Amino acid sequence: MLVRGVNYFVPHAFSPKPFPDPDCPPHFYADGKDPQFRYMHILMQYMNRMSHLLTDGIHIAQAAILYHAEAEWSGDYMLFQKPARELTQHQIEFDIVPADTLVDAIVTDGQLVVNSECFACVVIPYAEALPYSLLTALGDGLDQGLRVFFVGGFPERFSEGSGAETVLDKIRQHKNSRLVSLETIAEKLRDEGIYEINVSDHQPYLRYYHYQQADGDVFMFFNEHPYESMTSSIDIPLSGNVYEYDALTNQLVQLDSGVHPAGTTLSLTLSAYESKVFIFNSRLDEKLVSMSTPKTNLSDATTTIIEGKWKVSLASAEQYPHFGEQIELKELVNLATPDLYPEFVGTMRYQIDFEVTAMPKQARLALGQAYEVAEVWINGHSVGSRICPPYDFDVTKALVPGINTLVIEVTNTLVKEQADFLSQYLLQEPTGLIGPVQLTMQP
């Protein structure tokens, strides 16, 4: 939702009825039975920070896509979601704009202007009929230099009836009208320079959002793939000081990015459903500099896999932090298999010892796959919690020479014991820590 411009949220799934209350999913508290409730503040703080960052500015988009609800009652039509999907998968930003807003908008220097937001073009999904007021407004816009892309065909008549030939002929023959297919709409917009960023390779699951504040520009990138990571380089037509902001941990890192007069190239790696936020500031802001930290450099680091006998114990939400019987695993596996704990809901504690022979300058711990909230302690010191990938932690200050004790608590959701008629046959995620658990150290 954030990457699509939603910046106001009202969490509401609290029910006073005994759990489970089928009328009120997903039960944030669930009478104390939700094992993840103690981590809910992390999600709420993240949403609060991001909503604040993406408020009181201007969304920068290249296209306005017509929301043509009238067309669904007036004849044949194309769902507006179809061109929206094409532009989304090719990283061309847009807003969905209804007909009455387009009619009231103005055109300045060939740009459609709506409430201080400017669009280089309007995209019209195919509609057999459109309102008279809209078609005449589009005709006027074409005369003022606005480019209008008709996807899959021109409209054939007014929604109100006949008498449209003069206006429709003008639209069909105008030099600023474009008739394009659904499959080529993104390509045609890029051919005409209607785009903002360049991605080094095709990334259909990459989403982005550009929001302009008075003191800088915010870019949010999000990998919408449910289980695959992605790596690309992104060309952004802005230069200046660049910061990476992690809203989950509230940390700001100043980047030494590829800045040149024409713009900036960012190297972007995103885990499954991970987002990253970059802030561009044209002047050297002393406040931002004082708040930020240098980017971690692990270029000459070594990585080892932590393995051996893992001590594993379980606790439900109501039992936590008192864990039950302990078992040993020779390797990390899915605990939801039939011979282990297929219906377990709660927290799984993993403990193992590992040795550090030489103290590093910097060290990070990566858990690999975890399902799905992970909290980590080293030698009794908490190094943080993660509610989503990547499960990556700075452990530099927690390590000691010699034997170190690692404790990882992984907490799943209520789904294993609350399969309803909608979800009981769906493929479910594994349970627990799958790994591999890797320690990366810079000597």
C-alpha cells in the first residue's frame, strides 16, 4: 500500500469476543493467543515513520490513467487495471484519475495538472463509449499539447447517445493522439520519453514510488515477489547527497553512490517483499549528516556457516517466555513436517555455540529463511528483531573472543491451528528457522 501512495492507516482488527471470532480477522491480540503480538509495535512504528515520510508532499508520476467507471455501463470496455499493470511492471509511475477530475484539470505546457501534480500524458483504456464532457476535454487537451494514449481502440460514441462524430474524428486524427496495444503501452511511453527511472534489466516485480518534499526527494523501492530476491542497478535523474533510510530500525545511512551531473546510479538488492527508501538532498544538510552513519563495507570479509547441534525448545504465546522440553537437531529443518510439529503455533528457541578466533572490525549475522518473526541474542545481549526479510543483524559489539552463545527465537502465526474453510487446503509456509545461518566478519 505504501509503494502505491497509501499513507493513512487505521488498524482495527481487535475483537472483544472470545477467540476465535470469525468476523474479525486477523486478530492482532486474540485474547493473548497471538504469538506475534509482542512484536506488533515494530510494524506500527514502521507504518508511522513511512506514513509521515510520504505525507505533505507531491507524488511524481508520468501518466494519468483514466478510471472510466461509466464505460462499464455503456458498452464494451477494458479494465483500467490492465494498462496499470503494464506500467507498474515497467516502472512507469501513474495515478488513477476519474473522468470528472480530468474534465476539471488544466493543461500547461503539454502537461496535465491536477492539484499541483503534473502528468506528461493520459492513458485511456479502451471504452466503447465515454462521457461527452470527457471527450471534449480530451480534445481541448490535445490542442494544448497533451499526449493521449488510447489503449486497444478509440471510443466509438458518447455515453449519452449519438452526435459524437465531430469530436471523435478530431481525437482520432489529432497529432497528439496515440493508438497503442495493451502489450506495447509501456514501450511506447518509454519511446516518447515518458518515464523517470531506468532499470538495468526487466524486473516485473519491482515497484517504486517517488515523493517530493520541500527539502528533498524520497524514492521507495519494493520487491513484490513473494519468495525470490532481485538485484539491479537503477538510474535516477537526480544528483546530490543520497541517504538510505531503514524505517524498520529508524537508521539513516549516507551512501557513496554513483553520482554524476546527469543523475545517480543505485545498486539495488531486495529480498522477497523487502523495501528500501532513498532520500535525495541537493545540499549538504548538516542535520542529516549528523543523524546518518557510514555504509558498512564488507568487501574483504569472510563468511562462515554456523552449524552443528541446535538445541530447540517451544513455547506457545500463553507459555512464553517459559519454554518446554528441549530437543536437538543436527541441521535446521522445517518443523511443520508430520513427524515434528505440524500444528505448532508460538515461538521456537534455537541455541548453539560458535567460536570467534579473531575479533572483527565489523560483523553481520544473516539467518537465511525464517518463518517469520526472528529475534536474536548473542551472549545474552539482544541484537534486534526482524519481522520480515532480510533477517540480517549487526553483531559487531556482541561478539567476544572464543566461545559465543547464539540464541534465535522464531515466532510464527496462528495459521497452523486456525485453518478455516478458505485456507485449510492452501499451501502453507514452513515453521521455524530454515537457514543457513551465516556470520560475515571483516578482519
